[in-house]
Amino acid sequence: MEAWARSFAGSGMAALSMRLTKQLSTGGDHLAAAGVQQNGGASKAGPSNLVFSPLSIYSALSVVAAGARGRTQSELLKALGAGSREELAESVAKMMARALPDGTPQRGGPRVAHACAVWHERARTVKPAFRDAAAASFKAVTRAVDFLRNPEEACKEINRWVSTATENLIDSIVSPDSVDKNTRLVVTSAVYFKGRWARPFDKEKTKKDKFHLLDGGGDVDADFMRSGEDQYIAVHRGFKVLRMPYAADMPATSPRYSMCVFLPDERDGLWKLEDRMAAGGEGFLRKHMPDRRVEVGEFRIPRFKLSFGDSVVRALRGLGVRALFDPARAELTDVLEADNSGDPPLFVSDVVHRAVIEVNEEGTEAAAATAMILLGAAPNAAPPPPRVDFVADHPFAFFVVEETSGAVLFAGHVVDPTKQ
């Protein structure tokens, strides 16, 4: 836990996770208030569940930052929590080395995979420095496709790559509506996670109980997992934090993954808690994580299965990333070699993100993909704390993290566990 705390202090991904959670829920664009459903279906009134992958979005933004200059670069670096390209590259290298050593699954631990790719119009040449930076940071592969003459086949190839990288949990990320003959480059980033709890829940103890919806919206009957075993729980002013480690039969130096649940004391306290998390930045997770098990009284947490599919451009604008999306202001001159095609300067037309997660008695399986489309246009010896309850029967936030690096693989919140 101490190594994790130190790493979080220098990680821009934690801050990005907090701020994006707010932007994609109640803050910034007010998507929830506007009735935009964030679980891949038709729009509906009221707030909805949310899941996304900070790691997937962070890596895609980092790759594009390697080809940016001027204001475009400075806005990206600020959002990513870095002062320069070099600082970002160093931070990314440390995070990837700790969270995904050698890019291979760890024996006895969760199955974790991350993949990145740069897809460019075959008539244009990627600058070697940009290609090398993407490969060095995220082991990104560079592939030529025919956006100009056969954009539909290019879409299919990108989507096949995403499907393979996410174990078929996400079958597509781009469409002919977003990728066409004007597309010059697409950056994709995919994350897959499957982990078993260090202490799985007994399915026979799972029973239905009331889950209280926001703003007096009534109750729903949800399936709650239960346990009488000691849990990692920390009690803070206005909220509690639960940390549920995933099984790890590995050396202490290997990645350590866990799910963290932030449960507000008030039934309608989720938005207030997310405001505090966004304001607290990268240090919020570090300061509030439980570091030891405590005896529990009543303990319930619902099973849930969520999905998300939408553009995240508005959320990124809310974080101050604006020039990137403006054809007149975007500076992405370090991406493609200059040619005589007469193409206008590059800019990002869309950032599409999809994510899914399922949490049950055995553990967690989750996947996410992001596509950025560029157009030519140690245990404390103190006495054990008193027994505490942790009853997640009202909306809460969650994070799937790697403890040694501070990488946040997945984040979101649950406002109704019976809705997918």
C-alpha cells in the first residue's frame, strides 16, 4: 500500500479519472441532467450508471500528444498531468512497467491486457519520431489502411482489432459515420481485465434487497452479495471506502489489482462526493484508501453489469482540451509527413469510447476501447478499529486500480444496479 500511495502522488491518471468521472456524470456537460444515457442505449430522463476506462483514454491522448505542438500540446499535457512530452513519456514508461510488466499476463493474478494502434491513410507517411514515441510508450503498432478509397474496409479492420484486443466484449469502436474518405489517422487503445476476488463471495448468500435510487426515485430490488469476513474498509467524513483485492499468487513486486468502492453516507450524496473527488485530484485516492482489514457487521454490495458507448469530446473540452478539436487551431504537425496532396492541417473530429464491466461473486471482467479520429481537417500496529458496516444500498462510485503503479483501469458509478 505504501508503494501505491507514493506512485499515486506522481500520477496524472488518478486526477484525470476523478475529473472525467464528474464530466461524464453531473459536471461539465451535464450529460446526466440532459437525459443522455451512458450505458449504450437510447436516451432517458435522469442520471444513469457509468463505466469507462481512464487507462484507455489516457493512453490514446498520450499518443496524440506525442504529435502535438503549441497550444494543442499544452492543453493535452495539462489534462494528462505532465509538464512536457519528456515528463509524460517518463511517467507513462514507469506506469506501464509496473502495471503491465512485459505486457504479459502475470501467473496467478488477473488477466490484464492493453493494446494500442495507429492506423494511417496508406497514401500518407507517419513521421518516424511520432511512430517511435507511440511504440516506446504503449507498444503501439502502426498500420496502413485505405481510408481514401475503401473506408468501410478500414473500419472493419479497426473493429476486428478492437474485438480481438477486448476478448470480443467490444465488437466495434468506429463506423462509416465517423470514419470516411476524409480520415487520415485513427489512434485506438484497448484494455481487457478479468480478475477473481482474493476472497470470492458465496453465491448461496446472494439475496435480493432494496437499493435506494437518487433524488427520492424509490427503490429497486437488486441482488446483493454478502460476507461475514473481515474487509479492507476506511471510514472518512461523509463517506466510506471499501477495497476488494483480486487474487494474486505472485511475488510482492508484481502488479496488485483491486476494486475500490466509494460509498457516500447520504443516500443522495454521490454527486457531492464526486465533486470532492474531482477537486481532490490525484491525491484523493491515495489519501483515502484502506490499508488494513477490519471486522464487519452488516456487509452488502450489489452485483452489477454496466456498459458505456458515446463520444467523450464534450467531456474532454470540459477538462480544457479544446484546440485539438478546432480545424483552425489544432497543431498536430508532428504526426504525418508533409506531402503535396493539398490536405488541410490535421485535427481530431471525434473521440469515441466504449466500456463494459461485470461484477459478481467470483470477480470482475471488463473491457474498453477508445478511438481518436484525425481528419485532414506496511500493516499498522495500532489497535484494530471498531467493527463497521458497509451496506452499498444506494449510489456509489468505483475504481479498478493497479496498486503499485496507480494506474486506474476502469472507473464509474452505480446509480441502479438492476440496469445495464
